[in-house]
Amino acid sequence: MDKQPVNITQNLIKHFANYLRLELSLSDNSVEAYCHDVLLFLQYLENQSFSTETNAIKQDTIENFFAYLFDLNIGATSQARILSGLKSFWRYLTQENLAETDPTLLISSPTLGRHLPEVLTYEEIQKMIDSIDLSQPNGHRNKAMIEVMYGCGLRVSELIGLQISDIYRNDGFLRIFGKGSKERLVPIGDNSLKILFHYIEGARLHITPKPKFTDTVFLNSRGTGLTRQMVFLIVKDLAEKNGITKTISPHTFRHSFATHLLEGGANLLAVQQMLGHASVSTTEIYTHISDELLRDTLTSYHPRFRK
């Protein structure tokens, strides 16, 4: 008996999500991103009145979908991520015999530019920290957040997920769970540690955490954890307050952390380990040496520039 045709449905996407969690052990964030990419493709098929049957979808269907994304001004980085999600989806379909062929097989990722985010100077970061009003209820919390983001180079997801039990106070380390729940130890300086515990043992004690958040470091006034959006708004408000016109986000502190370390002569592999990058090539793209430092180096050491 011929096998019944399989259509891409939201229910099939749920099965795909279970496969990503159980078979590939991907993090919840990765699973959510991959499923969102497939759902975006499904919506495209439905809006264009195309067949959603897996065997009816060919390479040109996928190519037309990416042409559609291009027309929507979806950037190369986002397109590459969406393609990665679709490739994973078709690997699942072919493994489970839910599709005869993989239409994504010969489609390559769009060329990615090396767009580097803005970097804050040390003086700008210190200015932002100094401007925080510690008389306000969330003042000490916000100061500790900026200190930890910049002092340890954390992703915003790692910051809001930080637990008190993951702080090794006597050893000066934080235990961080990064992408894919990969664990790493990140050093934390004495000054940052002091500011962090000034908040934990001070302002935080006046908040009653909800049952699920008793061990969460950074809390809002309701006793629950912060969201990425809340941290973004705090950072944006501090930048505007200090007349900083650069386009910044919580991620900017992580980038500044890495850049300042490399400018100070830190080992690239050590920076890679602290950032939690699987490949050093990611660290090389993510960090850069400032033009000013390059010019200073040339002026100091090249015989044609030395005075």
C-alpha cells in the first residue's frame, strides 16, 4: 500500500520540536527558533496557496521562499538561521520517512558580512554605572547587572538565568550555562563580586521571590526573574541618560568585554573560553581591535612611522 502523503502542519512541527529536544538535546531557545523558522515557511506556503505536502515541495519552492524573505528586507544573518532551521526540519522528515527527498540539500547559506556591533569605551561604561541612582529601589540591582555583564562578558540570557548557587564567592568564579546548556566557569573580579553581593545581601532581601525564583539573582519588584526586554530597556535608558548615541543593547557589554580584553593583550583562546564559543573563529568575528589601537601599534613599531 502506498504511503499517504504527509502535509506540514503545526502538529508535525510539534513532533519536530520533540525530536530536537529528545534526540538532539537542543536547548529550549534553539528548539523555539527552529520551529519558528518552519512555521514561517508554512505560513508562506499557505499565503501563496502552495501545496504543504512534503513531497510536493521542491528546491525551487525553497528558493522562492528566500527570494520572498529578501523582498521583505530580511538580512543575510536571519536568512542563514532560517535556512539552518529548514535543513534540520528536512533531515528529520527524511529520517522518519515523512519525505522522499530533501529540497534544501543543494541550497547554500547567503554570504554573511562581518557586521560588528558598537563598542562602548571603558569611560562610557563607567559613566553609565556612576549615573545609576542608588537611592531608587532597583538602583543596586541595575548597577550589579551592568557590572556582571561587562565584567564577565555574559549573554543577556545567561545574566537573567544566573543563580545564587552558581556564584563561587570564595573562588571568584561564576558557573554559567550557555547555548545548548553548555557549562563553563567565568572569572569575576573582586570589585564586581563586591557590587553583586551588595545587591544580593542588601536590596534583594527586601523582595520576596516567587517559589520558582528563590535562587534567581536578578529579580523584579514582583519577585520573578527579569526578561530580556526589561534588561534592554534598562540599558537603553542609561545610554540616553548619559548622552550616548551609539546603538547599543545588553549584547554591547559582552562585545566590549571581549574587545577590551584583546586590546589589553589577552590570549584569544582564553577569551574564547570565557565567552563560551565553540570555535575560535566565532571569537575572531565577534571581537576586533580598534582602529586607534592599530594606528598606535603602527606608529610605535614600524620604522617608517617612528619619530
